[in-house]
Amino acid sequence: MERKNKKHFLVLLLLAISLLLFFLAFFIRFLVVLEKKEIPVTLEIGGRSGFDTNTTALTFGAITIGSTSQRYLNLENSYPFPINFYFYAKGDVKKFLIFDKIVRLEGGENKTIDIKAKAPDNESFGNYSGKMIIFIKKDI
């Protein structure tokens, strides 16, 4: 009987260690942030269209109901290893944005991505704002 209890204890111990290692590896992967950037985002939905040439923010200008606007971001990997860009939108503008959530770049690679803003047919006129948060992490 004692031998059976030891066997159960060892199995449970190995299971606990395996789960701990799995979760530790999972969290380490997401904790290693090389850089974090925050870019202001603005959008106006109204009865007319207009554009904004601001290059320090994602300003989509004014768009009409049912239309879209598009801005571009130049991504650069100056590291000698692959990295991932993780994109998160915050604020009331978030519901209008269409973008890739993760973009992977090889070492030394450059890439231009697009971020779109779309005003649905049933949306209210108004000014919307927020931030695009970008985490740059080593691709493990």
C-alpha cells in the first residue's frame, strides 16, 4: 500500500513540475519586451470627408458614414534576430480600426503595413480618439 502511495505522489509531483515549467515558459515568452511605443489615434466621423497629413500620429481625418480611411506605418527590425510587433488599440476609436494584430519581421527587414478606419452605416457623428500600443518582442 505504501508503494502505491509513493507512486501516486511521484506522478502528481511530475505533473505539477510539468505544468509549472509550461506556464513559466509561456509567461517568459510574453514578458520579454524589447520596446513599447504608443501612437495617438484620432478619427472624425461626419457629413464630409477630409484628410490630415500629421506624421507623428495616426490621424485618419474626417470620413463619412460607410467609408474608410487608411494610414501606413513603416516597421523596421534593426535587431539581428526575428522580432514580432504586437498591436493593441485603446480608446473609443478602437471599434473602427482594422489592422493585423501581430507582424513578424526577420533581422534587418523593413515592412510597410496599413491600418484602416471604417465607419459603419449605423455610427454616430463625432470625434473618436485613442492610442495604438505596439509591443516589440523577440520571436522565441
